[in-house]
Amino acid sequence: MLLLLAVFLLGALLLPALVRWLGARAFAIGALIPAAAFVQALVMTPQVLDTESVPFESVEWIPQLGLNLSMRMDVLGWVLTLIVTGVGALVLLYCRWYFHDEAGELGQFAGVLLGFAGAMYGLVLTDDLVMLVMFWEVTSILSYLLIGHYRRRAVSRRAALQALLVTTLGGLVMFVGVVLLVVDTGTSSITEMLELAPTGPLVNAAVVMLLIGALSKSAIFPFHFWLPGAMAAPTPVSAYLHAAAMVKAGIYLIARFAPIFALSEPWRPIVISFGVFTMLLGGIQALRETDLKRILAFGTVSQLGFFTVMVGYGTQATALAGLALVVGHALFKSALFLIVGIIDRQLSTRDIDELSGVGRQAPVMATIAFISVASMAGIAPTVGFVAKESALTGLIDDALGGSPWALVALIGVILGSMLTVAYGVRFLWGAFWRKRDVIGARIPDTEWPDPPVGFLSAPMILGGATIALGIGAPALDTALYGYAVTAVPGLSADGTASEGPGHLALWHGFEPALGISVLTVLLGFGLFVLTRRTGWDRKARLLKFTAADVYFVVMRGVDRLSVITTTLTQRGSLPVYVGTIFIVFVAAETTALLASDVDQLNLSAWHTPTQIAVAPIMAIAAVFAVQARKRYTGVVLVSVTGLGMVSLFATSGAPDLALTQILVETVTMVAFALVLRRLPSRMGEHNASVSRIPRAVLAIAVGVTMAFIAVVATQARITDPISISFPELAYELGRGKNVVNVALVDLRGWDTMGELSVLVLAATGVASLVFVTHRADMLSQRPSLPQRIRRKARIAPLVETTDGIRFQTTENRSNPRAWLIGGQQMKPENRSILLEVIVRILFHTIIVVSIYLLFAGHNGPGGGFAGGLVAGMALVMRYIAGGRWELGAAAPTDAGRLLGAGLILAVGTAVLPLFFNLAPLKSSFWEWEIPGLGHMEFVTSTIFDAGVYLVVIGLVLDVLRSLGAEVDRQSQEMRSRGVSV
């Protein structure tokens, strides 16, 4: 089972590539994976039905929390597995014809659909409740992508977001309930919970939360409105997610816990009241729809209410009937949705007012639809009839035994069944019947182009299974019996406990349930005729608002509240933002300082003589920076503080920090200089400081607070710092003598991983703000920069034109040899031959030094971060000397590739040890004696450091391309249009 789950994941990753290669035919290949899972579940049937040898697999995941990747196939999980995989395979096969002429993001759709099948497979088989929540949320996300497949349609985007918000909100509430259950029982194993059968107020609260999650997922009132809206999805999605799989997740959860919670105080009032109301609400609305898919959608809502009542009632008889209903519904409703998809693809319409006489032209399809609707209405010899009669019998017995909730459920089921027959007949009439117009004249038959035979294969198989399971009801009874007996016994007519769950059979004789079933069919047919004769199905809505209207009102309210909040807090003033942060900082930290118990401060005037000289310079520079009126002057003065820290680090035994600090200061200075090119050199009066006294007071308060924090924090330590053991750990675990570098890439590698992610996000954010039209890096894609052209360019200078780069003619050559290609693009007054020569000579040397720092950092000053910054400085030199074209020649690759490659290297180093049963980021060490070279050592954390190296280079390159090259390009474009820059 765990292996099949991994195969689903791998298949979902590979299927998009197959779709790009084979087109829609790849869906047939994708269908092999759920088909294999279906066959495997069938093969395991004897083990499943033998309760002593239920298949179980488990792998430790987070042993500290007792969480395992465990899967258990009992009867309930087995039934849902067959539904999920069997219908999933047929739907994927159906997609082969449904999407045969469709272009676009079909590969992504195929991968997501197969991934959804895998997520549902894991959801119904997992034995860990926390893992169930994870699969639950994965299905919500994947369903969002599937519903919004037609992303250019606003209705699809809205429907996808609506489904995601509703189901995710319910899932979050359910997660809280799961946490309460895990805490109360001390285990996350579903099997152990069922054995413990916990009770109490805390458990009751958890039960309510679980039911909220289940009701939202299965579209039960008041969460029902998302399901009809989701009909904006492609029909295969509707057939699978909204008939056979996703909406069954909530029913599965109810069925899983009904045996132990059915008699708890909140259970039956919630599941029966909301289930009955949903059944009636969905049935009434289905009678008023003209779109075939929406008729089925509201019919599904109604049926889900029916299942909630039957499965949630919790007795053995209703458990047996409820699970049979779930099986029958998966077959007939999937078939009906797929038939609607065929009609839509062949005729480009689903409106019943535009369809006439289709049944005569497509008799096979009409026959399948008749069989499916008969099963939905509970007409023999379908599986729907068998399940419905068993459901009525179970409720009648409990109602006669004195259960008030059984009576409520029975009345609701009778009324809901009548509505089911009515909208079932409406579906058949709307899709296949010949119709007449308002004056009674017969509407011409809709011209029907016959679909491929394969297109009908999935509905035919589902329709055949509907009849087969009805006739083979005893076999179905044997298969479902193992789940039914886990529930509590029901009541008999005399009020005593009944013996067993009863039996599923096509014929039980003349019983009350049979009479009620026949009555509901007759009344339902009469109701359909009545709605047509009176025109009730064409009238306006019954209520002035619906649940969907409430949802949109709430969403508009959230949007308006966010606008109001943003208006009040985001004033567009940087001083206000920074001032607010500082005020909160001073208030919070002053309170903490006053509450501290540090009553003695041991201070030293200085630690090294360097501090006496450097600290005043830093303070004076800070004062002058505040008074500066030129932007660049202010930046330079601020950098004095950073360079002062370099001196302090260097004289305090921290060469790594000093090296990194000076490189960071230099790169930051360059970045500031690039930005300042687009700003006036002087700040101007409108930038002058206003309210100077309050600002000065706040600045002094922040400085004093920070000083006291530093003093108190150093005196508040009560145990030895963890860093004392770092030198020993760095050498023993990381095999390195540079404690700082080993800590970054090994001992605290997860922190560095997070910082790398932040760097990637920062680079992407900066670039996104600057690249107005597109994010693509055009410099590294110039066709004029290959080696052969660069050699030619050293003889014939390049001239940039609107079409790209061309060479000057021989007569105009004024520079017989160029040091830097890009320098030729700069204006003569901006060029420096001396700088070009120096950059040409030093560039490769600096790159070699950066690589040296990368590999030397494990045992000496350096590392990936410092080496990356040095390489970045080499690129800065090339850009300053030769402009943006020189940057493209120096780094002929996209910055995003470097960022991605670096992150992949780092993450790969963290994940790879897991395949060898080691902890993440576990380092390995090798050493060799190589003749001629001597003793050689290698630590795998060096690969992690190489990832850091690439990410830092990518960051610097992205800053240069965005703040440098792209700004240059935009300025040149504005000048070409006569705009002053």
C-alpha cells in the first residue's frame, strides 16, 4: 500500500511529460496506476474480509510525536479504495477522449488529477489521524487546481477559490478536533482510538469539530453551496471529485467514527438534522435547474445528505445500508456525470431547453442513463434499490422501537427519496426526451454526432456494475458485513436490541420498506409532472438569499474590512511605520527590563584598545549621517559604522565575521549606488526632518533601551552557553576547524537553509519590482555573445541597435582591440581604459580566490557565503567597467538558475541522508592518500556550502541585473523617446 502511494506520487510527477509527448492518449497510461491499485485491493479481499489478518503497513515518520506513515485496509477502507481507484481509472481513461482536441495546460491537469487519486487513496487507508488531516488538506488544494483548470474563465477561478476556502476552513476546525482527540487518547492511531472509545466533554467538543470538517467536505448545509459552483470544472473532475471521491471524504470520516461516537450527545442531532435538511434542500433546487450538470450537482448534495443520515445514524443496519448507498452512488452518479460530459462535448451545450430527441439517436447512452437514474431512484434490480430498501428497513425498525431520531430520519428519507425520483425523471426528460415549445409544437430533434465507442466505455462499465451489484446483492452483503457489525445494534419493534445488521438482498418479500419505496417512486414521478404543468420549475428563487449569497456577503465584508484596515495603518509614510515599530519596541522591552531580576551589572570600559579608537569614529559618522543633505554622502557615512564593525571583528579573533562584514558592506554600497542613480542627488526640503524633537527623543530612547538590553542580557545568563561545545562538535561531527563555517553548514544547517530561502525570495522580490514587462533575463540570452563573436568583437567594436548588436565597418574602426566587449557600448566620456584593463586582469583571479575561499572555509577563514560575495564583487567590477552588456558576457546565465541550483544543492544535501536511514543534513567524511598530492579530505557539507556559494552569486547577479542592467535599459528606452531621465 505504501509502495502504491509512492507510485501515485511518481506517476503524478511524470504524467505531465507523457501528456506533452503523447497528448491526451497519455491519460490511458495514467489510468494504469489506479487500475493497479484497484486490482491489488481485489487481490487482498480474502485478507480484508478475514478480520484476524487485516492488511497493515507502517513506517516511522516522527517517532518523538508517535506519528507513523501507517496504512490499514479494513472493510471500510477497502470499499472506499475500490471506489477511489476503480472510478479514478475509468475517469482517467474517459479523459483520453474528452480532451482529445484540447490544448493548453493539459499536462498539469493530468498530473494533478492522478495526484488527487493518490491523495484520496492515502486518505481512506491511513491509520494515523494526523496523516488523515494531511491527506485531507492535500485533496482540498488539488481540487482547487482541478476546479480552476480553465483559469482564464472568471467563473472557474471564483468556484475554485470558493471550494478551497470552504473546505479548508472546515479542515482547520477539524484539525483542532483531531488535536483534542490525540491529546485525550494519547495516540494518533485510528485503530487504537476506536478500541479506546473515549468519552467526556473534551471528546464531545472534538466530535463537533470533526463533524464540521466532514460536513464542509461533503457539501452538507450550510456548506453545500460550494459543490454546485464547482461544476465550472471539466466534467471528468465533476464525475470523480464531486460524485465518487472528494465529497465521499466527509462521509468516510463520519462512517469511520460513527461506531464509537453515534451515541454521544452531539452526534445524532447534528448528522440527522443537517443531513435531512440538506437532502430536502438539494432535491428541491435540483427540480429548478436547467443545466444538466447543475441538476446532478444539487442531486449530489441531496444524496450526500442521505448518506450522512444513514451512515451517521450509527446502528448496524443503517451502517450496512449506508455503505451500500455509497457504493451505488459512486457508480450511478459518476456514470451520469460522464454522460453529461459526452453530451457537452458532442453538442457544446448542457441546457435542457436546447436538447430534444437525443435519446432516440443515442439509445446506448440513454439506456445507461436510465439504469443509473433507476439506481438513484431506488428501482429494482439496481444496487440503489437494494441499498434503499435496507435503509428504510433499518430506520423503520428503530422508529418502531421508540427512537425519535429514527422517526425524523425516516420522514426525511421518504420525502428526500420522492424528490430524488422527481429530479431523476427531470434529468432524463431534459437530456433525452422530445420536447414541445410553449404553443405545443414539437421541437426538431437535436442533431447528434455519434461519439467514439471508447468515449462510452467508462459509463457502460459503471452502468453494468450498477446492475451486477444489484443482482449480486448477497455477495455485496458478505463484503460489507465486516464493517456493519462494528456499529452498535439497532432496535427492534419491541424496543429490544436487534440481532445483527440484517441482509442486503434483491427481494425480501412484501415488507413495509418495499411499499414505501414504491410509493416514493410514484409520488416522485407525480411531483415532476406537477412542477412541469404548473411552471413551478421556472419561477424565481424561493428565498431572497441563499447560502452562496451569504458567502459572497461575508467575502465582500472581509475585503472592505481589509481596505479599511489598510487605509488606517498603511499611511504611505516610512517614518510613521518605523516610528511605530520603535515605540512598540521601547515599550515592550522597557517593561521586560523593569521586570528582570538582574540587580548587579559588571561592565568593562573596553575589551581591546581598538575599541577606544573605532567606537568614537563610528558614533561621529552616525551623527554626520543624520545631518547629511546628499544621499550618497549619507550612505557612505552609514557604511563607516559597518566598516568599524569590521575592525572590531578582526581584532576580536573573528576573521570570518570581518571578511563577511566587509564584503557585505561593499555589495550594499554598490546596491545603494545603483538605486541612487534614479534619485536626485540632494534630499530636498520635502525630505527634511519634521518634528525633530520627538524623533530625537525616540532615537535616544531606542538607543538607551538597546544598550540596557545588551548589558542585561549578558548578565542574565544562568548556564554555560551552548557555543562552548561548538569547537569540539565542529571537529568531531563536522570534521572542520573553522567553527563558524561548520556551524553554518552542519551544526545549524537548518538555520542556513531557511536563510537561503529568504535570500532567494529577496532576490525574486527585488527583480519583480524592477522588471516591468517580464522577468526573463535578456542579457544572458543575447545571440551575439558566443565565444566566436566575442573574439571578433575585440577587433571590430560592437554597436547596439534596435535589432540587437552589429559590428562597425572597417572604415569606422577606431579601437583595434578591446579589453572589455561591453565597454564599447558606453559613451566615451564614461569609459575608463585603466579600469577596463585592471578588471580584465583581475577578474579571473578574483573568481579563483572566491573558489579558494569556498573550499578553504571548512578549516580556515572563508566559506560559501564569503566566496559567493567575492565572486559577486568580480561581477560588480565587470558591470561598472563595461556596463550591462559586459555583465551579460561575464555571466551568460540567468540569475534564477544559479539561485535554483544552489537551493537544490543545499536541499539535496539535507534530504539525501534520509535514503541511507540517516538524519537530515548528516555529514559524511572521506580521506585519501594520493601520490604526489598527499593527504586529501572531503566532507559532504562542502556540497551544502557550494549551494550557499551559488545562491549568493545568484543574489548579487540578480541585484545587478535588476537595479543595474534593467534600470539602464529602461533609462535608454526613455531617452530614445525623448523623455528626460
